[in-house]
Amino acid sequence: MKRLYKSLTLAAFFSAITAIAALLHGAPWTNTTWREVLLGMGSFGCFGFLLGGIYAFDPKSELAIMPSSVGRMVFGLIASLLLSVLWRWPGEGVALAALIGVLLGYFGMTWAQYVDF
């Protein structure tokens, strides 16, 4: 159970960092509305949550807490479902997002190693 809390903490940390990066990039003084800024922050936060889950559960990661492909897939599913709720996608959009989130979680560091902020 302690590993799960560490994994959630790491994912929340990644989520916060990416949301702050989105805020700094799309701040209201750059001629955007608050709604657009908040949607961008939420979207990037979901992406950060996915990355945090991958880094927490992938054995290739330096931050790995526990190697588990199921853990990565669950974090991918949660991140994609949160994103679909945030953007209010219809049912087929939610299903497609869930599939993509699970696949991204499954492949883990295979693609995440190329993400650079």
C-alpha cells in the first residue's frame, strides 16, 4: 500500500508541474481567456499524471517504485478518463481516449523517454 501512495504522489507531482508549465505558457496576459487557460492546465495535468504513472511503474525508469505494466495501464486509463470528462467528450470519444490511455501506459518508457519539457 505504501508503494501505491508513493506512485500517486509521484503522479500528482508530475501533474502539478505540467499544469504549472501550461499556466506559464498560456497565462491570461497572453490574450487568452481564463477558460482556455484552465482547460490547458487540466489537459497538461492529465498528461503529467500519465507520465508520473509511467515513471513510477516502468522498470526502465530511474524513478521506478515498482515494475508493473498493469499499474501503468491503470494510470493511463485514469488520466484519459479525466481528460475526457474535462473536455466533455461523447461516449465514443471516452472509449477511444481510454484505449489510447491504456496503450500509452502499456508501452510506457518506449515513448515517454522522448518527452522533453
